[in-house]
Amino acid sequence: MRVLVAGGAGYIGSVVTASLLEGGHEVTVLDDLSTGHGDAVPDGATLVRASLHDSGPVLADVRPEAVLHFAAKSLVGASQVSPEDYWHTNVGGSLALLEAMRAVDCRRIVFSSTAATYGEPESVPITEDAPTRPTNTYGASKLAVDHMLTSYAVAHSFAAVSLRYFNVAGAGHGRGERHATETHLIPIALQVAAGTRDAITVYGEDYPTPDGTCVRDYVHVLDLADAHLLALPAPAPGEHRVYNLGNGTGFSVQQVVDAVREVTGHPVPVVVGARRAGDPAQLVASSARIRADLGWTPQHAELTTMVRDAWELARPA
């Protein structure tokens, strides 16, 4: 299948691109390289440097049979400071991409959504039927695209899947996280272990959880890639499916720190800070629906596996 991967030079997109190539697909990556890296695009894929807003000529040339859409701005804090950037890129850019797809009669898409669309949940694990009440512009912009896909499925016979997940971890195909501004817990803890950061701040240790620290969902990037490949042929024209991707139980901040210490053999100094406003005690997604519908089964669900795979790329030479 000819597949266009929007955002394929980023962490998740590059790993999924490698999995697509491994599966025999013909892949073109569309990425403006604002946060992605050209050298992350696997050999065998064609990189076209362009934004979502300029995707029309690219799709007209490539004529893909399907699109995987990862391209987005994704920093929660920045989305509150500069919401215009998130509406322009995440929503306006996605609309441009969908129109470019419609122009070349490509109507199959898998969208990288987020569990941030749910906001603060009433209960955990979060199911796809939970109310969507995002608490930041990032989550709201992703939810807007989810709604967009529903309407395009109904009106224009798109076959669409939105995959909602929290924290992606680990590494695959020799590719891992490489963010200029790192906000994710595992790579920050690994930076401490590697000696490039002094300590990690744990925001609150008095939550109603077993060890007092927040519990979050983590999914290995290779398991995520498997989910995208399973989702690609799944929906029928006119259908928009929504699936959560989660480990079902979650791991606490303290468990992550302990796993990093165990895997790296290095001390990871911790500074305890105050709770951050709006941080729920637990955010865990149920993946029961995608397991039942598509047979998705995570193969790398252990926390130490995710940390070890990430450390293989992050450790000092």
C-alpha cells in the first residue's frame, strides 16, 4: 500500500514508518522538520519537507492510498500560552490535509489523537465512552480533529481511526525520543542517570495512590506502531472508529524513578515539589475495545522494558 506519513520525522512517526517499511508498504514522509529530524526518517522512505498547509501538491504527486497523521504541536503548556499556534497547525493543518486527501480520492486515515481529549476523568481506567472535556488547548485541538474525522466519514465516506494514548515510551528500530524541550518523565529521568541533568522533580507525593505519586499510562512505541498497522485496514468507508491505547493499570512516578535506577545502575536524585494545578492522581486508559476489535496485544508492556529500550539510545557513549 502507498502510505503517506504526516509527521514521520518525529519520534512516533519515524518508528511507525520503519514498521510500515518492514511490512512491505511504500512510504512517503511529509514533515516540515520544525520538531522532527530528517535523519530519523528510515532508509527506504521518501522525505518531502512541507507543512500540512502545503500538503496538496505532495498528495497530488504521491497519490497515497492511506494516510497516517502524526504531525502536530503537542506541548500542553505552550498550547495555553500560544493557543493560536495549536489551532493553526493542529486544526487548520489537519483540515488542509483532509481536503488534499479528498482531492486525490484518498479516504483512509489513522489519526494520532490523545487521551488529553478526556480531561480530568470521572473514573479510571478511561473508556472511549467517557465524556470528552479537555482542560487545555492541545487536547481541545486534537478533539476538534476527532470531530472533523467523524463528519468527513459521514459526508465524504472517509474510513478513519483515531488512536488516543497518553505517554509513549521506549525505542524501536534504532529510534527514540529527541525533543528540544523535554517534558516526558522517562527521558528526563534518563537524563539524570546520564549526568546531563542534576535531579528530577516529583510534583507531589501525597496523592491517594499506593506510593503517593501520580499514576500515568505508558505504552511502548513498538506496541503503538503495531496498533497503527492493525488500525490502517480496519474501518469501512463512512466509519470513524476511536480506540484508546493503554496498559490498563498505569505506573506511578516513583515506579518510573525506581525502574530507571534499576535499569541504569545510576542514582537518580529526586526533588519533591508541590502539586501542579490540574494534575489528576491517576490517568489510565482502557484498551479493551481495540484488544477485542483488532486483536491488539502489547508485547512490551513491562516498565523496565520501556526504560531499558530508551536507555540503550540515551546512555552516554
